[in-house]
Amino acid sequence: MQDCIPFVHSKTDLDLLEEYYTETGLLRCSLHQIEGIPGLAGGRRRIWLNPGVDGYHWLMERKDAARAVQSTNGDVAVPKWVKKFGEFLRPFKHSAFLVRKGFLARPDTAKVREFVTALLDACAERQPTWISVPQFPTVSGTERNKINRCLAKAAGQWRRERNVAAKFVLPLIFTKPSQYRGKTAWNPKLRALQKSCEESGAEVLWVADASLSDQKGTASYPERFSNLVSLHNDLRECFVKETIAAGPYWGVNLLLWARGLADRLVIGLGSAYQYHFSGSVPQRAKVRLPLPPLRRWAEVGENDGLKGWLAEALEAVPKDDRAWEQFSYLHRHYSEITLPGVARELTARFYSGWIRELSETPEGGRALVLYQQLSSAYVLGKKLPDLPEEGVKRNPAIVAQQLMLNCL
């Protein structure tokens, strides 16, 4: 479990971490959230702190949000969450320039350095163990290469001047699957990453696809997962000395870590198990129940459709099977465990147990064990009726099948 890094965004996340992930040596939090999580700031925890520059990606996607950051008096009408993130950025000198495409194309190095210095000084006050190098998420072209390299250089200069001991984490955040669809797509990204790594002196690389929710069962996912595996193979060759962290996802992070292509396993503690940009408007969380025998979750919809599915599953599984016992528990306690907080806790408990199983397996055997777990889930899922969900994810076996194909 020492390899596991949970992302903490709220007090609820912190409570789940303390209950189910006590062995983890590090947690990740964003600068704009840390003071709002009681018991997190100022403690003895080892924290990976994110300055929040990745949030500029979604700010630039929303014209009202971009205007809010540029506004000098903060009077632009925007949703409460957007306004809150804009207020977080405003005290950092020159923060408004980073929502201007013209500035990103021709960054003023002096302004960038002043912005980075103020931002990283605020991070250093919290005494983190790791700090993310300020970087914009990846887009399909090269238009962010200049600003990212400029940000990385400013971060490297800041650390040398301040003599800060915290390790630097260099993010590579993809926003579309086409950005890593083969070497032609990802090689320019890796060359830019190498330059930023040299400029910043980063010791850790963190890779995530913010567009990937790997339980949807989409037909393109086996190829997409395979592309991520191949990308991480190339990362291993390009960055021999650096630690590589991957996630958060539900299963792709597990298979990358189990295969030795990621050193650190990045996970979520919410209900989505997917990366969300700093400051982005939170979506209404769906209630999901873990289905341990299938190594996946299912959404709790209206009219107790999932409860009816559990009853059908019990008819299809022998009573002496461990799966029958697990489905029976979910069916008997359905009313109480479908409360949002309880369902989230159940998911965290199952997921931490899954990671612990793999952690206790010798490194060389983890990929095989994961393959066996997923293949058992796939065989069981093929015997069961469709889940009461929309789309291909209603197939009980689809999540395990797609992950299984990339385990070995």
C-alpha cells in the first residue's frame, strides 16, 4: 500500500483515507482546497501539493470563467464554484495573463517567473513532500509547449533559489485519447516533457488522461488501454531515473502498476475514480455500489432496478460460491447501503482491499494475479443478466474483459 497515492479533495475523502488507506505514505491535495479540509493543513502528513495551474485548461474552455479571472473587481457573473477558484488565483501576480492565448503563445518570462514564485511560495508554506510543477494540460497541437517550458524553467529557478527539499512532480495530463494514439501522436509530447523535466529538475512524472472513465465499457477502450500501456513503455525508456505515477482511474492504473510500468498507483476516493481539473465545477455525484465478484461498480438508479438485478444474479450463482455470498449481502442490505455516504464507503473498502491483495503479491507476479482476478470476473459476468444501466456498460463482464486484455 506504500505505492498508493490517494487524491484528497474534501473532509469526506480524508475520512475514507484514514479508515481504509492508513498504510499509504503520501496523499495528494490541491493548494486551493487544502485550507478547507480540517485536519489536513499544518499536520504531519506527507502531502503532494498541486498548485492548480491545470485548472486554467477548463477556465479557457469557458468564456465567463476566463473573464472572471481577468476581472480586476471580481464582478463577472459566474457560478459560485468558478468564482471561488478565480478568487484563489487573483492574489498571485500576473495570474490573469495565463487565460490569454496570446500570452501563452509568447510568454513574458519575467511575468511567468513572478507568478510561479508567488504560487510556489504559497505551496512551500504548507511544507509539502512533493510539489507539482505548474503545467498546462496537453492539447493536440504544440501551442502550449512554450508556456509549459517557461513555467518549468521558472519552477526550477525557484527551487534552486529557495533551496526547497520537496521533490518536483512533472504532470503530463492528456485531454483526449487521440493525443496518445501511437508514437506519431505522443513522441512530440514526450520530447516537450523531456525539456520541461530538464528545466525543472523534476524527480517524478505523473501521467493521467482526464477524459478517461474506464468503466464505461466503450468499444474503443481495449485499443485505448493498449495505447496507454505502450506510452508508458516508452516513458520507462525515456525517463530511467524518474519515478512514474499513473492515475487516477479504476483499473488502468492497477494494470500499469501491476505490470511495472508505473511506480506509484494514483487513486481516487470519490465516486468517479477519474481525474478532474483543479477548480472545475463539480458534477452531481452518482450513487454507485461496488460489485466485488465482477471487479467493478454499478449505478444505483430509480425503481430499485439494481436490487432486482441482484436477485436475478443470486439465481444464477451457486450458493457455495463466494460471489453468491457477496451478492446476497448487497441484496439483503440494499436499502441502507444505497445511501450515498454508505455506498461511497463500501466502494472505498472494496477498492482498498483489492489494492492490498495486489500489494501483498511479489512484484513479478502482480500482473498475472490481476489477470486471474479479472478473468474470473469476466467468466462470472458472462453468466449474469444485463445490468439496469444505459449503454454497453450494462454488460456485467465488459469492464473486466477490457482490462484483462491488457494485463499481460
